Amino acid sequence: MVYSDKLGGLTVALGVAGAGIAFALQEVIVSFAGWLTIMFGGFYKSGDRVQLGGIKGDVMDIGVLRTTIMETGQWVDGDLYNGRIVLVANSFVFKEPVYNYSGEFPFLWDEIKIPVQYGSNYEKANEIFLEIAGEVTSNLSGKSKENWESLKNKYRLENAQTDPMISLVANDNWVEYTIRYVVDYKQRRKTKTLLFTKILEKIEATNGEIRFASATFHLVEAPEIKVKINS
């Protein structure tokens, strides 16, 4: 009875202090919880290419509070390293989507678009594009198909085509071919360069049977203006 008032006040003081400490350390606590989630939830691991907190790159290390990433992109085109090492708080796994480019399916679907002039040999163009895409990505189609089958059976996904495919759209200016193909997540730029190189060589070898299209502008002459001055 003598110490009850003092103990009550002490309890309140400790409660307020604890709440203040928890508030001050909330980011640390959430980051630690994020680390547990990453380690046991399988979000990503060292070596994976991810986009986390708006930063894209390869995971170098997963610390208790922060994930270390070798960044790609930004002022560098494509998926190449820019040399900047970024530390991202693990709490971002609760705040933003986590994009993993190399998880259970380490492949990406990519596309390139080819504009072809009207009057070209459309069927031959389709054959050339499909042949080149199959040649460049032949070593990936089988592997990606096996991975996708495993992923499909595990998560009940629909069937997806991993072999190259060609689609065509006619617009006001040209016929646009879209080449869709599967690529290793670290080889997007290299594969795209190889595809364009082979396509340029094949199209030039057709001697004008297939022609690339480009934007053209027709300038209309301004009408003649006659000015009459009364004296």
C-alpha cells in the first residue's frame, strides 16, 4: 500500500519510455522482420537480380538490416552495371513489390519491333524473322520450356509459348512485325544486338524485296500571297 502509487507511476513511465523507444526504432524493427521474411520466405538470395525499393540490380549481400545491391541501369542503357553499390533497407519488402528476375524461372520474355514498308514480301519477311529468332534463341527454348512446365504444375499457371513467335500489325505508316522470344535475364542486350545484326544482313540480301520503313514527312508549299497597296 505504501509503494503502490510509486510503482504505478514507475509502470506508466516505463510504458511511455518503451513506446518512445519502439517508435524511434520502428524502422530497425521492421527491417529486422524483413530480414527474417527474406531468409525464410524465399523472396530472393545473393546473386539474384531484383528490383527492390525502386533500385534494380544484383544482390551482393543480405544483411540483418539492409540488402546490398550492385545497381544496373539508371544513366547506363540496358541491364548493365553502372558501378554504384546501393544499400536498401529490408523493410521495403513490406512496402513495395519485390521483382525477382532470376527466381524459379530465370528467363524473360522480350520483344523487338521491325517496321517494314508496304509492298514488301510479307511472307518472306515472316520466315526470315522466325528463322533468325529460332537460331539465336535455340539453346534457351528447351531449358525455358522445362522450367515453365515445372512452374506451371507447381502454381497452376496457364501454358505459355517459349518458342519464338511473330505477330504482325498494319498501321498508317508501315507493317510492324513483333518478334517475341525467351532470353536469359542477363543476356537481353546481347541477344537483341545479335538479332538486329542478323536481321539487317538478311534484309539487305533480299535486294529490295523486303524494305525497312521509316517515318516520312510531306511538306506542302505555302500558298502565294498577293498584297495590293492603294496609292
